Amino acid sequence: MSKNTEFVKFDKVDKSYDGKVLVVKDLNLNISEGEFITMLGPSGSGKTTCLMMLAGFETPTNGEIYLDSNPISNIPPHKRGIGMVFQNYALFPHMTVYENLAFPLRVRKVQKDEIDKKVDKALSMVSLSGFESRMPAQLSGGQQQRVAVARALVFDPAVVLMDEPLGALDKNLRESMQYEIKHIHENIGVTVVYVTHDQGEALTMSNRIAVFNDGKVQQLSSPDKLYEEPVNSFVAEFIGENNTFGGEVTDISKDVCKVKLQNGEILANPVSVTSKGDKTTVSIRPERALINPKDKMDNNQTGKIEEVIYHGDHTRVRLDLLGNKEFILKVPNSSNELDLKLGNEIKVGWNSQDARALDPK
Amino acid sequence: MSSETKQILTTDGIPLEISLKKAERKNKIKAFLLVAPLLLFLIITYIFPIGEMFTRSIDDKMITNMLPKTFKSMETWDGKELPSEEVFASFLSDFKILVEKKEHGKLAQRLNKEKNGFNTITKKLFRQVKRNKIDETQSIKEQIMKVHKRWRNVEYWQAIKRTAPPYTSAKYLKAMDMYLNEDNKITQVSEDRRIHRILWLRTVEVAFFVTVFCFLMGYPIAHLLATLPMKYSNLLMICVLLPFWTSLLVRTASWMILLQQQGVVNDFFVMIGIVADDNRPEMMYNKVGTYVAMTQILLPFMVLPLYSVMKTISPSLMRAGKSLGGTPFVAFWKVYFPLTIPGIGAGCLLVFILAIGYYITPALVGGASGTLISNQIAYHMKTTLDWSFASAMGLMLLGGVLVIYWLYNKLVGVDNIKLG
């Protein structure tokens, strides 16, 4: 079965609320059928606006959104057949769990026994069988969350939107819910558009992630690519931890460039620099820089330990390296032969491949 | 655990419960002292007057004290034929004391209320007593019966006997256009004299329709207030509250200016040609005026509870309703509306209760067909000075309100009420 790779399509969508500022700028985004795509970004980056346009609660100022090749800008929300899980669940407080789940079916004039069957199935999917007669207020946050998910899925929508659905849960519950939602998605193969500002959530759940900033998609790729190969300094900064050096390119070849820093020079991977003299921000993941590297690495520097923070499974070391006093290293707890003391000078090395020369900040 | 019933002791060996009570007693006393002035104020200004009103409304001691001997001797009278000589004698002796105290007029008035015709015959008897025409050595019964033929009529003596109990429900019956007849049966007054029942019905009707109008107008306003962005909703809120800050009298007077036959509204109707100049509709001094003015005046009492409830309803609920496939109407009717019921209940209860006792507005714009029971109460307070009747009607109004409250509690539940 070939899947429609343009199941949901944002085509040159602009959105402005006041006619002065564009909240979403020239958005082009294709979502394929059955995909779990996450819109990730800081608050105010336009991700929720995109979701609301897809759900039909906002209209695009310009451009068009297609669902299964049909333009939907002029279709009201209730005719789009898109399920939605809201930030605060939006369960109807005056209805029981059963009535909440039956609502989308009743408005579709489904037969009573059919409703019972579907509600049953949806509740067992979120392992809440037997909770039919409870009121939402009698449920815990996690249970309410699951009811909201079940309600969004019970009428077999083609697309389900989730607007920061786990934001109100505590950390442990959030993690288990992440897996649960992921498994539900895998089992029923519905297309999910998920909005969050939590990168951990995005990385663990999604097939693809669209990183939003300033109304634009900064990068759209799979979680691993996003983490390991950020295309610009915003993405590098936003996803995971990141050590940066600001400098200027002094020499460039196909896959390596020389960047002159304030005090020193490093080799880097030219991602978004093209010629000599370009300003750049070099980004290195903390776990890619090693202390006293045994293998040969093409960047070798010496730094002074400024701070040592114990984290249980690993230790964070803050170095003063090449003028950057915020250079972080992650040292796994197994390597306890290292002499990590304040003020000590240590050798640090990394491959130029992992030092990505991105656009200047 | 060995036993659950074992008393738990504090570290010092005092039973925990006692220790807890001790610790909380101080707070309780403090809390009580804080509310004590208010409690006292309420007792003095509310509970006490209501009690006073109640006793006044059923009090009939005056005549009991005027004719003590008569009533005593009447105890053995079966009330079927004319009473015995003894009754006549004690009546005369009571009457003489009243004449000395110059209170015979009051007696005549009271008895005349019980049965028409007492005024004349009491006056006649008074003249006889004054001239010492009655010879106490002979049969008093015969002599009194000679004063006027009505003294020979057993119905008049029955009427006197009916006034014997120190308490009476007559005022309450009167407010319902009923009275106790000669056989102590509750009877309706003749049809042309039934005015109170019309007033009660009209009061309930006006209160009901004012509540309905307030609801129909207040619901959209409250919804708009709750959903508009702050800067507009504040302005709208001021528009809603502005009448609140204007004197009730001024507002009623301005309605009079607007609604009278040569008023602004009529002028406008004539100007746009809806009505002819010589056939201006009467919009005041009737029910229309009462409805219009009361609805406007009571509208904030509907809007505010509704607003406070609607403010708490998350807009995402309506969105959820729509995204799940409900048309805007279904989403409103199945999701939004049920959630506003506590506000509707509070607003309707408030408006209805206020409307049922409304006074100034119907008095000024109501005219003859638009006056309500409260105007009747005021009339008896100020004009006829029949305070006990006014008290009785006031208490009936209070009772009605309590019944409505009780009904509301049964139907919606008072715990659901939300006043703000």
C-alpha cells in the first residue's frame, strides 16, 4: 500500500492576527499518511497557530491547507473530521466518560449499539475499561489525558492533532504517557500532528520533527538527524545541549574548514558556511568532546576546569576552553580514573566532523 | 495493629482529641467574635422585625381585652340561639367600662369589620348607657334587645363570639380574598371584591416574564462579556454596570420620559411612521411600562452571575465540541449551555425574587393595571394604616420566596448556585 506523502499539505501558508506581524511565514509542510509529526518550538513560534489552522479554528491569511488533496480552508471545524486533544484535555465536565466518548459518535448519528462497541474499544485502547460512568473530575490527570486521547480517536478520524497534551502532567506520568501515545499511534496507524515545546517528548515520539521558530520551520527531519545534524544554530541550540564558538572562516575545503576564534583556531564541518571570511557559530555536542582522547582527533585543545557537577550517571564538567567559559563536557561515570578537580588543566579533543560550522548567532 | 479503638495520646499523655479541641477552641472563639456584630445586627434588623411582623399579622388581642367577661360567659353558649341573660349582663358591664375609657368607638370599629351593622347598634347602645336608661335590676337581655332589632339577631352575637380568640388568621384570608363566615368556614368574598388574588397573580406573572426577558437579553450579553478581549469587555462591563450606579428613581423617571405618550419612543415611532400621531400607543401606566422598566433595572442581576459562570468555562470546550463533529449549535447546546445552568439558576432566582417584591418602578410606571402586591402593601402601610394586614401580606410574600427557593433547591440544587 503506497502511502500518500502529501496527506496533509500546508501550501505557502501565512498567518497574521493583526495585519502587522506574521506569526506564520510562508509555511510549506507535507505530512504523509500515518506519520507522527511533531511541531516543536519555543512559545510564540507559531506552532500552535499552525495546529489551529489545521483544526479550523483559525483561517490562513494566505495560502491553503490540503487534507487528502482537498483544500480545507473553507470547511468549518466540525466538518473536517479531525480529532483533537487539547492542552487541558477539554473533557466535558458535565458528562461521564462514556458520554464524552459517545459525543462525537452521537453527533454523527451512529447507532446505539455501535456507539457502545466503539466506546468500549477506545477505552480498552487507553486501558480505562470500566471507567464509563465516572465523571471527568473523578479521574486523575493521567486518566483524564487518556480519556481525551480516546475521545479524539473514537470516531476514527484521519488525522489527530495534539496540542501539548502532556504539559500538565508530572514528569514520570508524562514519560509513560509518551510511550502509551506512541504505541497507540503504532497500533492504529493514524496520522498524528503533535505540538510541544518539550524537545525530549518530540525526540522520543515522532517520526519527523518540524522545529519552529519565528513563524518558520527551521528544520524538518527525523529525531536523530535533528539532534546530530542541526542545520542552523537555532536548532542546535534548541535541541539538546550545545557548546558554541563564534568565529570567522579563514580557510575552507570540501568537508573541513578552519575557523579563527578570538583566541585560537579550530577545524570544523562547513554546514552553512561557503567561503572565506564568513562569520560562523561552531556547535559541538558535549558528549562528542572527549577528555584525554585515545583515538586520534583533529581538534586538540587544553581547558581549565571551572566547575564539576555530579549527576549520578554522569558528571558535568564546565571548562574554560578557547575563551569560552561555558564549555560543557559530559563524563560518563565509568571513567573514574580521571582527575576532575577545580582548576586542573585537561586535554580535550573532538573530530572536526562533529564541530558544525553553522550560521552566526 | 493491636486495637483501633485505643485512644491516641499526644507526647505529653493527653488524649489527642482533647488536645486538638483545646488548640482549636481559641480559633473558634475568635471566629465567633468576628461574626458576632454581624449576627447581632441581623437579629436586630431582620429576625426581630420579622417576628414582630408575624405577631402583628395574627394579633387580635385588642378585642379580647375589651370584652373579657363577655367572652368568659360565652364559653358555655352553644351559639345557636340567642345567648343567656348572663352573657348580656357581662357584655353590658364590659361595655360600660369601655364607655368610661372612651374606647367604645374602637370596639364598634372592630366589630363592624367582623360584621357590617355593628356601628349603628353600638352607637345606639352607647346613647342608652350614657343616659343611664338601662336598669340593672331588670332583665338586661330584654333591655338591650329593645335598643335595636339587630341585638335580637343571633348572627350579631355569633360575630362577637368569633372575635374571642386572641389570634386570628383573618388577615391572611383577606389577602387571599377569603374570610371566615358565620359557620367558621373559609369562604371567598364576592367576585367584585376579589382584588388581592389578581394582584398576587399579576405579581407572579410580572416577575416571571421579567425574569424571562432578563434571561433572553442577559445571556448573550454575558456571553459576549466573557469571550471578548479584555479591553472591549471592560467597556461593555461598565455599560452593564452604569445603570447600577444610577439612582433607581432616576432610571425609572427616565423610562417615564421615554415611554409616555408624548415621549421620545412614541415621537420616534411617529417620525418613522409606524404609528399615527393621533393614535400613539400607551406604553406607560400599564404592564408594558412595568415590564420594560423592570427588565432594564434588573438586567445586571442576571448578567453578573451568568458572566461569572461563563468566565470559568474554557473556550477549548466549545472548540472540542466542534472538532469532535458537533455543529456550532450542537456544541453550544450540549456543551456550553449545560455548563451555564448554575449561572442561569442564580440569575433567574435573583431576578425573580427581586422582581416579586419590586415597589418603586411599578408604583411610578405601572399605573392601575401595572401595580403589584408590594404597592398594595405600601398602600396599607401608609394610607389605611392597617399594619397587620400589610404584615400579613409581607410575610406571605416572604413565604412565597422561600417556597421558590425550596423548589429551586429541589430542581437545580443550591450548591450549584453561583453568584459570583
